Amino acid sequence: MSNNRKIRIGITHGDTNGVGYEVILKCFASNDILELCTPIIYGSSKIMNYHKKAMSIQTTQVNVTRDIKNVKESALNLIDIVTDEVKVELGQPSKQAGKAAFLALEAAVSDLKRGSIDVLVTAPINKDNIHSDEFAFAGHTEYLEASTGDGEKALMILCNDAMKVALVTTHVPLASVAAAITKENIVEKLRIFNNSLKRDFNISCPRIAVLGLNPHCGDNGLMGSEEKDIISPAIQQANDDRIVCFGPYAADGFFGNNQYRRFDGVLAMYHDQGLAPFKTIAMEDGVNVTAGLPIVRTSPDHGTGYDIAGQGVASEASMRHAIFTAIDIFRNRQQWDEAMSNPLKKQYFDKGKDNVVLDLTKIEDEDPIG
């Protein structure tokens, strides 16, 4: 990012029949947020105006352009990506809406990879509607891993001020979860999670809780052996790798007794195990963060909201938190990378080895006493 401009936030409009435009536009009802960043919506001016009129949403003035070179730094911008006629049917899933969502996402990711924007915030999509030959992915996370990861693996983290929950498995059928729970997979997710808590969230020495897979953590094998055979060895391996993690914990008691408050992060084995309690606790301020990739991406933690689309009652709180979180992560990464760009050389020594404590030949000839 150039030091001469604000952080540029690319925001995709998501499913055009859902609440995406409503929550985006409500975030910019005033100019306050423009002091922190330059927002750039990837979408359609016609569809945006349809939503504004349908719900009488008042926003700051929008600069509409088809070229990112014409973006105004102190304004709300919209890049007109979807130029074809798209019928808006509020609350109704359609392939047209899915296509419009993909076109916006594709353009935003292209600009993100070029450095034309600094971070990405995505409005919710309908995974069935958007699925096509061009988007053969289970969701945003998998698409971004393939598009921007350069071999790195992505990790889904749901976060707010009270809790950060990451997932070993994400958008896979429940019947396939157990086969995906391997020692290697858990250790890899713990490594990514630990690094993200440090670099993205500025937590110097994260403490991570690891949940079990089976009820009551298998009850010593009576209801499953994954805890004993896979999860516990993975925790031990991670501890050996200097990742501070504990468990496994039975999920029901862990959340029911508020044990999550004792940890900086929680690693759940599958989607609903972590996200159901998180969304219950997080209320409206939850944010979905894609960790492990070179890019910064956040999203509100809710879906398309077809049941309330067009009614003007959708809360913009999660979208606003997603924007602020993206800004925070971008800045945290800059500070972390600057601090780690020239680390000190190793100053400790392994026990039981003949270490050369000091090489006097490399010390300048000076008298410290004077």
C-alpha cells in the first residue's frame, strides 16, 4: 500500500437478492468511516439503486466508475462490474444473482492480487446459486485459497471480542468429518491458527483450546477413539512445536461452563461444533476471517438473509465489524512484518552441548571500564 493513501477496502455485493446491499449501504449512512479507509464496492449501480429505493436507505454520495483508477480517496466508491440486466427478486434465490455475485468477487480478487485494493470484505453469497464451472468451490474460503494462496492453506476463523473459533473441517458433509480428522490436519490447522493469532490479532503467546470430536470426548473409547488415537497426539505434537494448546475438551461442557473465556482461541473439529455456539454468543458482532493466506479477507458471520431481504430490518453491525476487523488485521500484519524483518540472532543454548558462549575475536578492542 502506498504511504500516501488510506487503506482501500474492496467490498463485494454478494447475492443481489439478499441483504448484502442493505448492510453495506447502512454502514455508510454517514461519512465517519471514510476517515479510516476508502471503501470500494464491487457490484452494479443499477442493483444498488434498486435496493436504496426499495428500502429508502440514505447514504453518503457514491462515486460510480468502471475503472479503479477513477476511485476517489475520500468517498464511497462503486465499480460497475455487473453491466448485464439482472432481475432483482428480493428474498428469492436465482442463478442470475449467483452470477452477479461471482463477477463482483472475481473482479475484486483480481484487484486485490494486483495491489489496487488492500483488503477484501465479502457480503454473503448463496453457495448453490453461485456454483458453476467458474466457481466450483464450497465457499469463499476455498475459492480464495485456490485464487490467492500460492500453495498456502486457508483457515476459517470466526471472531469477536469474546471468542475466536477456528475449524479443522469446514464445508464438508457431517458423514465425511471423521475421515478428515487426522493428526496431520489438526497440527496444520493449529500452526496456521497460532500464527494468525500472533500476526493478525497481535496476541504474543496465544493459548488455544482443542475440542474433541465425540460426545464426552469418547468416554475413554466407549463412544469413539479419535480423541485418544488422533487428537491427543496432535496436541502433543503441536506442544513439541512450541504451540501452546490444551485439550481435548468436550464441546458441550466447554461452552456451557464458559471455559472459552480462558483461551485466546478455540479449535473445533467441524463446522457446527464451533459455529453454533459462536453465533449464539457473538450475537451481531461476529466476523468471519480467512487466515493463512497472503491476503486479508473478512466477512459478516451471517448469510444472505432471504427471509428479511427488502424489509429494511437487517442489522449492519456484523458488516461494520468486518470492515473494522479487516483494517485492524491489515495494520497488525504491517507492524508484525516490520518487527520481524530483522530478528535478533539466537541467544540461547541447548543443554548438554558444548556451546561457544562468546567469540572474543569478533569483539571490538575497547575497554568497557575506560
